[in-house]
Amino acid sequence: MTQAKIYPQHIDLEPVMRVQGTVRLPGSKSISNRTLLLAALSEGTTTIHDLLASDDTSVMLDALKKLGIQWEQKDERTHVVHGAGGKLPVGQANLFMGNAGTAIRPLTAALAVIGGDYTLHGVERMHERPIGDLVDALNAVGANIEYTGNPGYPPLHIRAGKVQPDRIAVRGNVSSQFLTALLMAAPLMAVDKPVTIEVVGELISKPYIEITLNLMRRFGVTVGQDGWASFTVQPGQKYQSPGSIHVEGDASSASYFLAAGAIAGGPVRVEGVGKDSIQGDVRFADALEQMGATITKGDNWIEAKSNGVLKAIDADFNHIPDAAMTIAVAALYADGTSTLRNIASWRVKETDRLAAMATELRKVGATVEEGPDYIRVTPPDTLSHATIDTYDDHRMAMCFSLASLDGAARRGNAMRINDPKCVAKTFPDYFETFSGIAQDTLS
């Protein structure tokens, strides 16, 4: 049944009693943009299958083209990238990075090491997202990066420097993307001696670093580790194309459909990720299992179904901060108060997600306590019909689609989602796909 009524500025979702079906996931944003940059820096030609088609990957593809990297799209799901062997054919460019953290941070490191004259800028929110820890780490070892707006934030002007350090240090407690950027650029720095990257303080979002290390290995570079405290790249390693590579389905996007199955019957199966996924966000399914859902996994799929009203959860979500947003909304269907801890990184994402999530959860009737690095959610007896603001944040829009589900808890209600087109950042046809699993609407 059709669940959604689409208007230019909003989408209206009717209440749904039951969901069931199979969803083929779009490609992972994290894997897609890492793979594009590694393919560009490699020797040889790389065929990339199932690349995510979204705003964030378009930003990376456009940037690579401006830098002289040749690529072509063979069909809807296949791109071919011709690597430049650690060099860039164009030494001067003005690059628009939108709001894509997975594009601007690794590119900043690579451009600073390779050298040239580049400016990087984005949308207004990008200019509010911190990049100072990465820039400071690079400038400390010979890079020449200047802030052209507020210090610590884009836009940036990168000029040629000489970056060949023995050691480079970066804080790990703001964004794991800073370490990812340095790791991906490390083989370009380790020309004739090893380069060690030291993590200062706690490293958050470790599963995203595991994605980076896994993909670097697939492109021929191995990284030595001293736990999570330091990472060493030996000299002489160059990125080599694997020839062909497949992008896994996006595990963060899987969270919405798995949560739907846990809330409103199911089973709902997502295809494109499975039990051996390299993405840490597949652990989201474990959190749903703690809340009482039945989870089954195959090589390339995960399935969720409901066992009734969900159980409240109190857990540390530092390892899956993006997918944890979905748990905050799933908590509306729990049997008590849920607490999500160690999620301070929400504040420096596409919006201040802690503040935004607290605001919108209160609109639907939840009692919410917002802390510096946690959120505590007590569900109401019945969710209130609400107009949800999305803050130009794709995950806010997708998360709150779940509030239209009724399910075993009998709490769902009609929801209006403002600015639904923001989902184009990672999942352009999300609402059509979400409506496709709706079985029984209440209108």
C-alpha cells in the first residue's frame, strides 16, 4: 500500500500497522568515497561496482574530475576510474565539497601532501564542521594549509608544502575522519622512511577506521598497528588497483529497515550487507536484538522481525554513532526509558544531532534528557502527530519516518517530514523504498 504523499516542501506519512519485504540497499557512502579516492591515487584502472549514487559521491566525483582524474560511468551501477599513480594531473583547482565530510577530509590530506594550489569550500553547514585537528596535524609536519574563514573550519586554501614526516599526531576524539584522512595519505608521505600516525586521546568510531584499513589493503597498502594508539606505514608502498571492487550496501541505511521490522512485525530483509560486512554499523542489528527483536544474518543479507514491544536499552554507542540515531527513534516503541551514551560526535555531524534529535523527539511526545554526550528517551503512551524538521540532515528525515509505524506498541501516528529531499545525500529514493515495505496503513 502507498504510505507517502509527496509535496514540494514536505512528505506526509500515514500510520502503518505492519511492514514486510526485502530492500536492496544503496552502496555505502563511507566505502564509496574512500574507494573513489584510493582508485584515483592508484596505479591502474579500477572498475567500481555498486557505487552509491548520491549528493556526497557526486561531490567527490566532480572534485576528482576537476583534479584531472579521468573516470566514466558505464551503467547505473558501474564506474571506471583511471588512477594517476599518486599524482594529480591538475595542480590548481577550486573544489566545492557540499556537506560531504567523507570527501573534504581525505582530499584535504591528499592535496596537502601531493602539493598544488587548491581551495576547498562547501555549504554553510560544512563551514561549521570542524577540520582544525586535521589541518593542525598536517601543518605541523610541513603542509601549507590556510583557513580563509573561521580558524579551525573550512573553507581552506592549500598550497604546496613539504610533508615527509617521521611521525604525525592527531586527536581522535572529535571525528575518526581525521585519522582516516591521514591514513589514506600516509603512503604518499612514506617515500623513503616509515611514517607513524599517533592518536592523541580516545579514538572514537573505531569501526570506520577498520573500513579504511580494509580498503587500503585491497589497494595494496598494509598498515601496522599498535592497538588503536598508533599506525605505521612502511616506505615504498604504492596504491595498486585491485582491478575490480564491489561496494557493500550501506549498513547505516540498513538500520531504518531493520528497525522497521523490529517495530512493526516484519520480517524485513536488507540485501547488500551480511554477517561478514566490513562496516561497523552492522552491529546495529545486535542493538536491536538486545531490544528484543529477532535477527538473522546471511552472507549478503540481514533480517529483522518483531517479538512484540521492544525492551528499553542502556548502552554505549560510540562505535556506531550514525546508526545509533535510529535506536533513539526505536526507543519510542520500548517498554521504558532508553539511554544512548558516548555520542558526543553527534554534535559535529551534518547538524548538531543531539540537539536536533531531542527537539524532534519531544514534538512526538517523548520525555527527553539531552546531555553533552548522551540522550535519554522515555516514550509516551501514544506518539503525537508532528511536523518533523530535518535540519538539512538526511538521517533526521529517515529516522523519523519510523515514527509513523504503529506495530505491537500501538504508538505510531501520521508524520509530516519537512524537506524530504535532504535524503539525496545518501539515499535519494528512500521514501519510495520505505513505503514499499508498508503492508497495512491505518488511513
